[in-house]
Amino acid sequence: MKARLAAAIAAGFLALGSGIGLTAVAAWLIARAAAHPPVLELMVAVVAVRAFGISKGVFRYAERLLAHEVAFVALARLRLQLYHRLVRLAPAGLAGWRQGDVLTRLADDVSGVQDRYARVRIPSASAALAGVLATAIAGALLPLAAVVLACGLVVAGLVVPHTLVALSAWSDRRLQGDRADLASRTVESLDMADELTVLGGLPDHVARVRRVAGRLAKAEYRLAWGQGAAAGLGMLTLGLTTSLILVVAIPAVGKGRLDGPALAVLALLPLASFDAISGLTAAAHERARVAASLDRVDEVMAAEPPVPEPRVSAPKLRPVNSTITVRALAARWPGMDQDVLHAIDLDLSPGKRIALVGPSGAGKSTLLAVLLRFCPYTGDIRLGGVPLMEVPEQTLRATVGLAAADAHIFDSTIEANLRLARPAAAPGELSQALARAGLWEWVKTLPRGLQTPVGEHGHRLSGGQRQRLALARALLADVPVLLCDEPDAHLDPILADHLLRDLLTVAEDRSLVVVTHRPSGLEAFDEVVTLDRGRRIIGGI
């Protein structure tokens, strides 16, 4: 990574240096040729102009290639780290962030890493080196002109842009917040459009979106004004620097300390050097925006997961079986002041089927979340005889799976949604999972089969088909313990009975825990556990 970064900076410097050299040599060549010297005196300069002209494009291409390679490598690393962090935080650890805000951090803010290298670090370093080169050339011709040029470069490349950036820092911070707010409200408007229309709240929601968009437009206007002011002041500084260089250089020609071609070089050198350091002006503005984006990413990276990482993650701790024992379990979600579950005992041996019943809010879904290590708890839970907090993450996910009532169906094909469970699954395994979930006969009737798009959130499927597709995905994962959170939710009684019966059939020798509100079909389970206000009711149904 460091070698790539250094190579990109070097290529950028050589490209800018070639531009400065091209201007300087061309100025000398034109001024010297006006005196009609022998052609041989001009041949080196002619070749140098051609060489600098070609090398400028070559080095610029190399700089772009290397800079984007560095940016994309860093982007891929951070995005992977952020995904791992989101996996550890979900679902309870993300409760404090809105969906659109998380999406903005994951997409727009993470892209700031790309800009940090391609638009900030590499251009800044290259431009600074090019400024030093231009000053050195001026110093070789006339030291006093080098001092004037150096002062002009410092003012135009550092003082002006950083002053304006400091003045617009508030707008930069507000810009990132408004972008996240706009994304959140837009996502909410799209997701809840039907409900808002029925309840008559859509106009008010759209008005709020417009107000946020208005604030965002004002912040962007202020930011653009600052960038324009920096560009204007940079041009003014260029003009003043060129004028001052001529003021000190022309008398030097009269005194014989400088010849005419050298004066032409000094007259055009500010133009080339200011063009080279223009990257500093742009980088100063990008730096503030990138810093604001990375601060928002760091908030996610620094967030503590609701359940600590496993204390031990040695492969030897892999459970030898899928037996789950729960003793004296108490649990509460982060931010709550009282437990949701109290003194729960449970035994789930391989192949056992347990039904969790009870009123809404009794703690059924919380119990599943605890078994998945999504929710913090106290008490003793063991998987295969190993404390749950010491089971490696990969082992836990390969042992315990979840089929949730609100399992997300992605806007893709049936096959793509299935392969989330096992990307390397063979086509026969996909069809087998669909057949066990009761969907394969229907899929075979579709013109595109497994390649049929399901639409956003699976809206092209019926409620029962969505539930069965989620079940097929869980079955394809082939985990020995399957937790089902209300698989019959939002279905009519007949479809719910069929789905529950099919679930018990296809679970085969898996351990099964099913949360349900339906009183029918419970006789097929090995044990019915009733929860009420977080406590287990012995003998209750």
C-alpha cells in the first residue's frame, strides 16, 4: 500500500514537473529563437519540449492509474471492515441509526476514502513537490524572483484555500448531516408510501423532504461559493506574483544579471507553477468534506456491539453436537431499564421440536435473539457443552440459523436470494431446498425459472411464497438448529396451517424452535413453551 502510494505521488510529481519544464523550456526557446541563433543551439531545447510534452501525458496517465489503484484498495479494505462491524452490531446495535443514515454511511461516506487518496493526499504531495521544483528553477535564474514566487505559491496554495475552508467548516459538517437526513427521509417515503397515502400523511412527509433538500441546497451553495472565492483569489495572487517577478526581474536584465530568454522563463514560470499547485486548492476543500465523511464512518467502527466478541475463538471449541441448554436466563435489549426475560430454563436436544407461544411482548423473539447472540444476557447458555460466549462466530452461524417473519427478500432473482445462504450450492441443491419448502413445482412453471426476479422486498410474490422462499433459504444453509420466528405471520389460517405442517416435515432431524401465535398444530411439537411477561409458564398453552 505504501509503495503504491509513493509511486502515485512520484508519477504525479513527474507529470506536474513535466508541465513546468515544458513551459520553461518553451519560453526560453521562443525568446532565444527570436534572435535567430544557429539552429544547433536550439536543438536540445526542441527535443526537450517534445520530451516534456510526451512525458506529461504519460506520467499523468500513470498517476491516475496508480492513484485509483491505491484508492480502490483502501476502499475495499474499509468497506470490508465496515461490513464486518455492521454484522457485529446488527440488529440491536443499529437501533440508534435510521436506515437511510446507515445506507449513507455505507455508500457515500465510505467513498470518502477513495477521495482521501485520489483527491487529497496524492495531489497535495505532488503539488507541493512541484512548487518546490518551480521555486528551485526560479532561484537558479534569480534568487529574489524565487522568493516572490515562493510567497505567491504559499498564499495561493495554502493560506487562501485553508482560510476559506476553515470559514466554511460549519457548512461542510451541515452538508454531510443534511445528506444523511435527506437519504433517510427519502428511503422512508419510498418504503412507507402506501401507508402514508392511506393515512393522509404523504404531503406532510414530502414537505419535510423538500425542507431538508432546501437546506442541503443552501449548504452546497455556500460550499460552492467558497470554492469559487478560492479560485478567484488564486487567480488574483497569480497576477500579483507575475507582476512582482517582472518588477524585480526587469531591472536585473538592465544590470546584466539576467538575459532576455531567462526573463521570458521567469515571466511564464508562475503560470505553470500555479497551475501545478491548483491541486492544493481543490485538495483543501476535499479534505474538509472527506474528514466529515470519515468521522461518520468512524462512529460506526467505534460503536460497541451489544454482545461482546467471543472471549475464546480457538477451533478446538467447535461444539461436538447441537445440544443447547439454557439455565437461569435473563436478558434485556440495550437501552432498556428492565429485563425482558426472567429465569428461563430450556433444553433443546438434537432433533427436538419446541413451540414458543404467548402474547405479544412476552419475550419469544428476544429468546431467539439471545440464542443467536444478538442480545446481551445473563445466565448460562451452552452450545454443545461450550458456553455460548466462547463459541466462535463462524461456528455459531454454521450451527444455529434463523428464518424470521420479516426475512429480507432482495430485489433480485429467486436463485440469487437462495444463494445468500450458500453461494457455492449446486443447482440440484437449490431445487431440493425449494422442493422441501413447497415452492419448486411453482418455480418450474415460471418462464425464467430460478432466474425470475422477485421485485423489491419480494413484492412480486405472495405472502406465502415470500415466507416459503425465506424458509428454503434457511433450509439451504443446512444448519442443525433452526429458529423460526412466526413463519406463519401475515398468512390466512389455511396457508398458515399448511406452512407450519410443511415446516415440521422438512425439518427432518434438525432441532427446531418455532415462535407462533396459532393454537392449532401444537400437538405435533415435542414441547410447547409458554412465555408471559418474560417468564415461562409451566403447563400453560
